[in-house]
Amino acid sequence: QVQLVESGGGLVQSGMSLSLSCTASGTIFRPNVMGWYRQAPGKERELVAVIFSSGVTKFADAVQGRFTISRGGAENTLYLGMNSLKPEDTAVYYCNVRDMRTNVDYWGQGTQVTVSS
């Protein structure tokens, strides 16, 4: 069983930067994909960025060029760097790991990011 814990959320002003971390416990097998999703009030959860165990990354158009995603040295840490934040980036951000052998998803509890204008 994989458990994910996010940290690093908070309140920032528009244009500022923020970093999120996700620490995983349990065994994460390869191949896998780790990623960040977000959900704003009244909206569906959406993909922000993912990184495959191969190192390939993908970003949502809304954050391309502003956000970065990376893994720690082991499989158990995931980071999201957020620059030039906008009010529309306000959401609860969730860490996700998908075991690509079984397509089982694991989710963290989420961390709130609020960007004021």
C-alpha cells in the first residue's frame, strides 16, 4: 500500500513562487507515473503535471513554462515548482502515483494553494 503526503501549500500573492513536495511511503514499482493534479472550488480535478519513471514530463497548457516537476533520488519524493503564480492557480493540489503495471492510483490528501491578486 502506498501512502502520499503533500506539503508546501499556502497563501501567496500573484507573481510569486511556491514549491510543493510529496513524500510516499510503501513500495512504488516501475513502471510508474507520478503527478500533480488540482481541484478548484466548483470544478473537476485536473492534471497539472506528470513525470514518468522514464523521466518524461508532461504539463497542462495552463502551467507550461511556469511550473516544473521533478522526482527525488528515490521513487518516494515528488516536487512541483510553481512560478509566476496567478489567482487562477488557486486550488487544492493533490499528489498522485499510478502503478502502470496495474493502473492502480494512489492519492494524497491534498494541500491548499491560494494566490491572491
